[in-house]
Amino acid sequence: MGFFESLQDGDLVLDSLPDDVAATIEVRNKFMTNLSMGGHVGAEFVLSDLQRWLPGQTVRVAFLDGNKDLHGDIEAATKQITDACNLTLDFGKDAQGDYRRWTEADPQHVAEIRVSFDKQGYFSLVGIDSINRNVGAPTERVGGRANQASLNLGGFVLQKPSTWRGTVRHEFLHALGFHHSHQNMRGPCEASFRWDDDQGYEPTQDARGAFIEDHNGRRPGIYTYLAGFPNFWRRDKVDHNLKTEEDPSLVVGPFDRKSVMLYRFPELFYKTANSPCAPDGDGQSLSDIDKRGLQLLYPGTAAEMNPIVDSQRTLQNELEKLETRREVGAESARGVGGTALLSAALEALRNRQAP
């Protein structure tokens, strides 16, 4: 039995980008944080704005696989997002009811968000990383290039989980610039999580390889639990995806127990019953704070939009000046690599502004 066929409703499938994608993003983020732009634009401004689409923009979506009924379900689930902000998701539906498609041979982006259903797990690149050609390895199937997936809903072609609407909204919010609520530096989750096994736990797995309680009722901790089916995560990957993000570039709102960006973890994830990290919503619909975040990112009034557009122009101008200085200067091989990262970021900024 394959991976998708082994999944059962209620299995915790955490979203995580492939390792090669995560590695290139870490290198890019470190490089951009260390950029010097003469004091005109701070590092926090650069990183937060590098993942934002523009208010009022139309962002195209395309599908690699799946049929039009599934595509229509995805579009319908995202309407709750676009109803809450000034941004359009264009799925390219034609008169016959068929939706826009992309292929792994595309030389140019047919869509900013490229959806697939054939890879394990759920994940999405954040914001305009989905059109950044330096995100992901060129030989792999996920990344910011035209022939790579930027968002995956693994197994939806075979069967959608009962929580599929929440999963779709979660991943599309990533695609519009949102991060996980359990990694909110203002939240209680890292201190509330039960990282380690119960004392004396004997590693016990079911037929699928999922870690379960042992014969004495002792439970696996998070590190052990996520090392088994269906996630198979190493300890460092658990830390990267679950522990608090201290990145000063992130715009952080209040911790929101009703957010669709907060996972509904099993009880064994928490040190106590009624944990302050446990969700308080259905996990399917956007919370009021989710909607407020969308409105802040993509406002609809001129008074709110103009400062964002102006800041984007300033950012792009400063990056273009820096790119020119790096290109004309005498650079080491390391510096040339940095210029490539900078050029890719600029290209993504320019492409983001295309109608």
C-alpha cells in the first residue's frame, strides 16, 4: 500500500517544505538580512516586504493534476480568503469549466501559485517566494521556477480529508504571506509542548510505522511521534517547524487560538489538559484575526494602500542600486553568488507587479 492509500482520516500531516527548498530559503534570508543599503531600508523592512504581493493584485493559480471538480472545490474554499482582503485569486476557469493548468516543462510562469496533488504532505511557499527562481534546487520538482510546484495538497486526488477546507485555506494563507500561529513569538506553544517521551516509554509502532502508546500506556513525545508515519521528521526538522520563530523581520500579531494557521495537534503534544496552545476554533474557517491580518496585508482603501505601494517602490529602488553596485564592483565568487540572489529577489518583485 502506498503512502496516500495508508493515510487515515485524522492523521496529523504537518506541512513542511522539502529540505532543498528550506535550505535555499535560509541562505537567501541570511543574505538579505546582512545586506547594507546605506541606512535607507532596514533588514526588517526588506524581509517582510519580500514576501508580500501587492494590494489589489491579481494572483494567478494553476493546477498540475486533478480534475475540474477538485479544482472547483479548491477555488470555492479560497473565496473566504479573497472576500476578506483586496487581492484576487484567478484560477483561469474557461467557458467549459476547465481550470488553468501548468506543466513541468513550462519555460515561463503561467501562474504565480502552482498547485500539485502528487507529492507527500501539504506545504506552500510563502508569498512571492513562489516566483523566486533561487528558491529550491533547479533539478527538483518544488520551488519558485515556472516548472516547479509552489503549493501541494498531497493525496487530494484520491480522497480529500474531512478537514480539507481548513487545509486549503491554511496553505493558501501561506501563499499570501502568513506563517504558523504555533511559532508566534508572542504565543505559549513552545513552553506548552510535550517534546519528550513519557519516562520509560518503549518505542512502539503500528503497522504503518506510526508511534503509539506502549503496552504500559506511556506515550511518545513530539520528537518520537513525528519521527514516525506519516511525517518521518528528524529532530532538527521538528525544531525548525515547531519551535518559536525569533526572526525580527516577521510582522507578528496576537496569538490566535481560532486561527486556521494553528494546528489541531493530538493531546499528547501538550503538557497539560486545556493547554493555552490548543486551538479554540473549528480549524476550517478563518478567524476574525485571520481576516484582520489579510486586511492589513492587502487593504482596500487608497489611504491604506498608498504607503504600501510607496514602500515597495523604495525597496525596489534601493535593491536595484545595490545590485548595480555589486555588478560593477570587483567581486569574489562568493559576491557573484550574492548578486544572483539579489537579482532573483528583484526579478520576483518586478514580476509581482505585473497585471
